[in-house]
Amino acid sequence: MLEILPNVMPVLLLIGLGYFFKAMGVIKSNNLDEIKKILLNISLPSLLFLNFKTMDLKLEYIGLTLIIFCFFALLFLLGQAINRIKPLYNPILPYLLPNFAFGTLGVPLFLSIFGIENLSNFTILSIGHEFFVWFVLIVLIKKKFSDEGFSINTLKEFIKNPFILAVVFGLLINITGFNRIISTNPILLGIEKFLESLSTILTPLILIIVGYDMKLNKKYIKESGKILAIRMALILIIGYILKFVFIDRILVADKIFDYAWFTYLILPPSIAIALMIGSYSTEENKDIAANTVVLGTIVSIIVYVSFVLACL
């Protein structure tokens, strides 16, 4: 426990610093929004590009991606089924189940403890997630709350997404062996170093933003708590059934991957999905969704830090 404490303390202190900045009014919310755009559109894609271009690709990852895609489809269907139980009903419940705050919380948490050398164990989980979110979940949200189905704009947004572009180009360079050319070209090496510099600011600034955004709306705490309890129970139960029955059969046993899977499953819903629900639905649904994300973030950090201190 004491050995891992130096890695855990920066996580807690950075989150605390963000909360302190907000309490003291050191940073304005609109300024932080601009910083967040830089991190999510430049720093995170830079990190993912560098990670995927050097990742040890395995054929088994195709099966893993399909399993994760099916995992999210099952979560959505279970959410629909649970909504038939009147005391548990909430119109946004099925849409908050099959998505994770992968880039805004998962990557910084995993990176801060396990380092960039192990990050591929976590980032490989993102491919199935992104395909489901973009091609299924977003379409379902639009259909439910605005009667708008799949459109060419959805495909355009997917193609232009910096996250997707980073993963695709990283994989292309990896598969084609272009890394060998990069390693011998000083200009390309310089660009790679530039991307490394951009990626290093991700973890500290994202964690500060997480602390800054920690504000719960007491009015919706009960409803958010109900959604989060259902969500975590379903995800952990179904997630580990899938791991023991399917994933462990196709992947070689790896303790770091086990830690990555746990980190993945305890993540809160994506704030981007919460905001999308709000933009197509009512203001109340938007507030409940955002509140669920904040509450889920707090719970995730507590569970993650407790797990790390107890198990590493």
C-alpha cells in the first residue's frame, strides 16, 4: 500500500486542486471549457495516436472488440427491460448504461497508476465502445427524443472526430510498418516528440477539470443515485460474466489487463452523452443525466483509489 501511495496522491491532489480553484474563483468556467476542448481535441488524440501506432496488435483484439460491442447492446436492452418496472423507470436510463467516460476520466486514472507503457491494455477497449456510441447509441437517442434516425451527418461527425482519426491513423502506421520510416527521419521524429509533449499535459489538466466540475444538484440526487446503482450493478455483473466466459478464453492471462477491465467497468457515463440527451430531451432529463455523471465520477474515483491502495 505504501509503495503505491506516491502514485495515488497526485491523482487526489490534482482533483482537490481543481475543486479549490473553483471554490476560490481562480479559474472561470468558460476559460476551463476552452482548455477542455484543447485536451479532448488535441492532447487525448495525440496520446491515443502514439499508443496505437506502437501497440502490439493481436488477432484476438477483433474478438474483444465484438464482445464489447455486444456488451453495450445487451446493457441497452436490459435498460429497456428494467424500465418496465415502474419504481425503477426513468426515460434516460437505457441511454446512460452503454457508455463510459473513457477519455475524460478512464485514461487519466489508468495512466497515472500504471503508466504509458501499460496504456494499450486500456485503450484497446475503446474501439468497440466508440463504434457502439457513434453508430447505435447516438442514433437511438435521436430517435427516442426527436424522432430523428441515422443521418449522413452522424457518419460525418464520426469521420471528423479527433479520437477516431487518432486511432485509425495510429493503427494504419502500426500495420503498414511506417514506424520504421519515422524512426529514421529527423523531421517525423520531431513531430512525434511534439505529439508526446502535447500528450503529457493530459492527465494533470483533466484531473484538475474533474475536481472543478464536481458539483451535485441536490434536487436530483435521489434519481441520479437510483440510475447509478442500477448502472454499476448491471455493468459489473454482466461485465465480469463476459470476461470469465468469453474474454479470458481468447486473451492470454494478464494482470494489467485485469486491472484495465476493472477500471473500465467502474467508469461513470460520458458527459458528452449526458449533454446530448439534454439537447434532444427536456431540461430536467439533462440535469438528471449531468448529475448522474458527477455522482458517478465521485464514486468511480473513490472505488478506484480504494482498489489501487488495497490490491497493488
